[in-house]
Amino acid sequence: MTVTAQTPNPRTLGAPVVSLAMPRVRRQEGRLKNVPVSGEKRVLLAAPRGYCAGVDRAVVAVEKALERYGAPVYVRKQIVHNVHVVRTLEEMGAIFVEEVDEVPEGANVVFSAHGVSPAVVSEADDRGLHAIDATCPLVTKVHREAVRFARQDMEILLIGHEGHEEVEGTAGEAPDHVTIVNSPADVDTLEVKDPDNLVWLSQTTLSVDETMETVRRLRAKFPNLQDPPSEDICYATQNRQGVIKEIAPKADLVLVIGSRNSSNSVRLVEVALEYGAKAAYLVDYANEVKQEWLDGVETIGVSSGASAPEVLVQELLDDLVDAGYENIQAVMTAEEDLVFSLPKELRQDASGNTDARALGGRVR
């Protein structure tokens, strides 16, 4: 059920329960002008939005590794797909690399939230690296499913974007058994070894609707296709798309805070347009919003991808208030309180005492 709530501070409703205290960006007050429109200006603020438990765990893991071992700490790929998060951690002493062969032998390296293949783990071992695995537990679940189905000698149809780090990691668990299916259109030309011995898995950050359409087409072509034991698309991805579906038909404009290499953030823009928003844009920072986007706009929907820190949403709301959008209404479709334990190497401090943040986050 959708609840539209007016509260004394609607700006915080639906914000992540756990959130890294990212620094603010210096804001230029009055950058957006308050230009009259024909009706009342308002913001529909998505709840939930922003950080998921897996992202929070990964980002705090890098921060705690820096506290525990000192700089530099190396990170394979971006720890999460967000420009502001990566820049902030770089300033703290993290060094981001593409592959572990760029990491000095014996150094500390963190594997990103998107997961890695066994080949990457083996290479890190060969180089004597102290590896900390910050893979999201929900991604790890998909990895384990791939291993289990491969052991049963099943052919795995992995729905996901070829080249995405998560897909590479999952496929690497069972390379001889995995075929990647990029989109529903791929199904028409898909060939398999045994149509009676198939199971599908998916990348966790896809569009729910598009994934289900791909599965529908796969099942029409391969009636004996088996389902995974539980849904692979993560709760946060589904929840953020769900609230956008509620907001989009009412919005003249939807603004999503997130980076362009963030699959789940890109999907939010696509879902907004598909479900009726007149326009939708993805921005890393509030200062990327253009004045002309607001021309004639009465209702603006605001959300953020699962790797975008809440501070960036609040900066966007500040700019929209300058432009006359002071009426902020939270639209809530789900509540989230999930947290994940930190990697085992980081649950205690250097003295061996259990760290107060062993569950990975900070209560806001």
C-alpha cells in the first residue's frame, strides 16, 4: 500500500537507516531560480531510496580497513558505482585499481560489492595480498547458486549485462555452464545444449519488469526452464523501482541521484519514463540540474540509486527549495531495516575488541 505522508521533517522519511556520513558539496545558493508555474510546486520524495545494506557494508569496509591498516588500502574496481563515494574514499587514502596485478605484493586489497570470480581470488592469493571481500551477501547468494547448479551439470542462463562486474563475477563461478542473456531480444537467437536442463539466474540490479519479460520469453521457448530457489534481484532494487512506479504518473519531472555506471540508478530513470513521467534525468550532483528542466514543472519526483549517499539527495532538495519547491511530500511504499555484518577481518579493532560498527553501518 502506498502511504503519502506529511511529517514535520518529510525530507528524512525513507532515508537509509544506515548511512556513511559523506561530506557535503559546496552549494551555490540561488543557482536555480523560482520561476512561477501554473499550479502548486511540490516534490514527491521516494521512500525508500539511496544506500542499501550491501552498499553501506562495502563502503564502511573500506573506511574501516583504512582505520585498521592505514593508507593506502587498494580496492579492485569501484567499491560501489558512485562518483562521490569513490572520490571521498580516495581522499581518505584508498587507491582504486582495475585488476589485482596493479596492487603491490603483500598489500591490502578490498574486493568491491559487485563480487569477483574465483580466478581473481586465486590471483590475489598468488600475489600474497591480504584480501578483504566486501561482496554484497545477496550477490554471494547468486554465486553459490551458480556453483550448485553447475555441480548438477545444469546449463545456467544468466540474465544480466555482459561486461558488468557482477555478471563477470557470477559467470566466473561456472564459466563452462553459464550463458549470458543481455535482454529479452536476445532470447530469439539463443541456442542451448539441452533445453530440458536449464535454470535461470540474474544480476541483482536489473529492471524487475525487463527481467520478468526475459524470463517469460525464455519459458515460452524453453518450457522446462527452472527457476532459482528465490528471486535474485535484490530487495533494494525492487523497492526503489516500486516507489518510482508510484511517483512517475504524477510527476512532470523525475530526478534521480546516481552515477551513470550504476545499473540500478539507470534503471530508475528508465522505469520513471516507462511509468509516465514526462521527463527524467540521472545526475551525480544537484549542480547538474539545469534551469530549463524546471520550465512549467509543478511536480518533481526525487529518488536516488542504491549506491548514492543521502547527503546528495539533501543537497538536491536544498536547491529545489530555492526554486520554490518547498512542499516536500514523502511517498513510502516499503520500509527497510536490513543490515549486514562487516567482513570478518574488520569486525574487531586492532586490540581484538568487537567494533561498534560490526554490523556495517551507522544509525542516522
